[in-house]
Amino acid sequence: MSHGETFAANRSELPAIAPGARLWRFAPWNDGHQYIPYFYNPALDASGNRIIFTGNRNGQSQLYLLDLVQDTVTQLTNAQGSGQNWAPYIRENVNGIRPQFIAWTQPDYQHAAFFENNTLCIVNVESREVERLHELPTHVAPSVLHCSPQGWVAFGYLPRDRQEQMRLGATVFEIDEELREGCGFIVYDLVSRQLVLDVPTPFWPNHVAASPDHAQVLCCHEGLWELQRMFLYDVATGDIRPLREQDGEVRIGHEFWIDPQTVGYHGSVGDHGFFGTIDIATGDRIERPSPSGPEHFYGHYHVSPDGRFVLTDGEVTPDKISISPLTDTALEFVPVCSHDWPRSGDQRVHPHPNWHQSGRFITFTGYETLPSGEGCSRVCLLELPPDNS
């Protein structure tokens, strides 16, 4: 398929576990993976009618629009980037755009942001016109981007030669000391079309996300989980400080904003997992135990828009999307549908579930085993029953 071409989404309905829920999987082609955005970026627009995703087809990774009303898929980009891998997790050479490095431009939902090589771009989802916003120096490589509800795009960067080391086999843990220089994060304002921040950090920052009120920037040390992982940057003062200080025994990660005052994250102590929320002003936190066992604390989390439930792709059983009431006590997750992604491949693609702002839908990257025996990741949409109970 070429830039601008529209073709069938190939929707199929799969059985859901939760009573009254409906689950759809989309397979516009068989010979390449499709991924929704990283878990803290919505895949579904505010109307609930359009999903953006990256798809790898004929050796090219491009950005696509899935229209749920028309059941069509349209290719939005014809990017010519090379070496668009994301070390240390996607090590093969990817051409086009960086997989999962996409986000709806909020609050308008008229464009999608992406990287082509070192250029931050947006594409109009109607006209498919591309606007090039910000160019990174050639000696660094960008990390996953996030767009705030009011249009601040934030992302980390690391030295390109260090990324190449990891692409060739080194782990982030082996070269952690070498990532103390040349790293930082950027914040770009889509409304004013201006660079807001370019902040150097003594570690490789990832999960960089501006708060909904643009007063703080959340990021993590993408390295040894036993070290201090989560940090908060104050936009007004320029100060950066640890958030939820770690003592070497606790491991935390996958940070995201729940509201301007609250950050959610997951963590573990030994073989015991938990989902935590912390008040960024007071430091008060609640860390709710999750079911015990080696598979029962790993996953990405997201919270329902009304704050009543928490969602994960790793609890109860590792091949299910599960939901628990978000109380101040232990979590009680119940599977709602299968994502079918095998644990053996989870560093390649996580399901990355995201709860839509309407409360009605959950999007995630699922998995399909093809007749050849090979697997392919797919865009999936779960519609919850009306009472969301």
C-alpha cells in the first residue's frame, strides 16, 4: 500500500471474557506487525471513531489511521527514515518511522506526531500533509514521545553511539555508566510551535511526560531498576528531584500521570508486586499489593477516567487484559479479554493497554498466530459493557 491509499481494516470479533464486553481485532495485512502507541498515549481519538497505529509492511514502518466507522485503514506517511530501531528493545534495522513513537496531537486530535530519523513531525490525518517541527542533532537518538492533553510533546534522547551499542547486543545495564553524559529530554509546545525545554540529565531519561497542567515533567532513569527510577522536573524552577525514593530493594517503573497531582506506577519487592499512586506535592503514596507469583507483577497499567479502576496487561495471567477496582487495599484483578501475546516475546511488543477518556473502550496491541505458525501483532479494541462494572 502507498501513501494515501485506503483499504479494508479486516475486522474480526473475538470472544471476550467479561460479560457484555465485545472484542475486535483488526488485520489489514498479514506480513508485518502493527502497534498502537505507547501505553500513556491514547490510540483512540476523543470521538472514539479513529485509531492511529504504526504498521510494518514490505519492510517499511509507517503511520496509519484506522476509521472504525468506515472499517478502513489509510496510510498517513511515506517516511524515508533509516535505522529507526529503538535500542535495546527493537534491534533489527527499521526503515520509515520509529515503531510506537507516535501520539495524537491533543487537544485537537487532527494530527499525529512521529519521528522520521531525528526530526519530530506531525501529519494531518485528513490531508496527510506533514509538518517538520524540530530537528535533533545527529549525534543523539530520540526515545518514546508523549503528548499532554494540552499539547506539550516530551521525549528523552541518548547518544547515538550508545544506542548503536545496544542495537548490536549490549544491554542498558551493561553501559549504564556510559549513559551519564550526553542524555536529556525535550519538551515542544504544539500550540505555540516552540521549543519549551531542553534539559540535560545524568542518565538516559525515558517515559518523559509533561503534567496535564504543564507545571511538572515526569521521567525515569531507563537503566538499573534497583537504582532511583522516577524523577520530577519543576518547570518554574528548573529543579529535578527523585519521586518515590528507592532504597535498593524496591523496583518501580512505567510511570504515568493520573491527574496533575497524582502519578501512577508499578513496582515489586522481591516476588511481590504492587501498583502505586503518589501525590507529587506531599509524597503520600499508596502501594497496593497484587497477586503473588513471578508473572503477577509485570505489566503496564492505566487508570479509568473516573479513577475507579486500574487496568493491566500483566496480572492474573500474562496473556490477559485484566481490571481491578482501585481501592486503598490489595488489588483484585479479573481478566476481561485475552491479548494472546506470548511472554517469550514481550520485550518486542507489549500490549500497552490504554483506557479511552469516555470510559467505554480499551485499546491494546494483541497477537495473532498465523497459519504458517508465525505470530503477528494486531490492533485490538475492547468495548466494555455500559455499566463498566
